[in-house]
Amino acid sequence: MGKLIVMVMICGLIWVGMEVYSKGAHDAFGGTFSFLTAGDDMPEKASEYVSTPRRVGNIVDDRIREGAARYDDMLDE
């Protein structure tokens, strides 16, 4: 019985960790615990609370848009 409880706890901790890692501390669990991560200055510090995969995704999206804009400029010439 004890092993089962420990296995359930480990699975729960892995799930919580993946939720926070993938969505960031502010957006994890639908933002239920966001009051723990930021005060009233959230808009100024929003980039600090975005998860690593989301920050990298935003950078990649920006680079793709810049490349598409350069390509469009080359076609216009």
C-alpha cells in the first residue's frame, strides 16, 4: 500500500512539474495559483513568468516573420 501511495505521489509531482515547465509558473493550472507568482506589476514583468518553451517559440516565430518580410521585400524589387 505504501509503494502505491509513493508511486501516485511521484506521478503527481511529475505532472505538476511538467505543467509549470510547459506553461510557466503564471499560467500553470489555468492561472489558479498566479497570485503566488506575481504582484500588481505583472504587465511589466510578463516575460519573466513565461515558460522556456514559450519564450523560445516566441523567438522562433519572430525570426520566421522577419524572414518572411525580407522575402516579400525581395519579391517586390
